[in-house]
Amino acid sequence: MKVAEIRDKSVDQLDDELMKLKKEQFNLRFQQASGQLEKTSRVREVRRTIARVLTIRKQKQAQG
């Protein structure tokens, strides 16, 4: 997900996206632990996207 797409969303939408990403991160870690993960780069992508969402969400909340 690109930064512009994240910035266009409201705080509530960002919360929903964050929940979805956290679930995906959990599932990826579970697959990695059981040796079923094929695309290991996805773990890094999800982690960074979570960080982007959290950063933009915090900026939007600070703006009021």
C-alpha cells in the first residue's frame, strides 16, 4: 500500500486497516514458524506498512 493511499483514509479506516494488517502479520509469523511460508519478503512489507499506518494515524490525530 502506498503512502498516498494511506493518507486518503480517515482515522477509522486506518484503524480497520491496522487491524487487518496485524491479523495478516500474525498469520505470516505462524506460517513462518511452521515452515509453510513461501514469500518471506511479505513479513517485512507488512511490518513496514503497519509502521506507516501508525505514523499517519498519529499525525491525523495530532491535527485534530
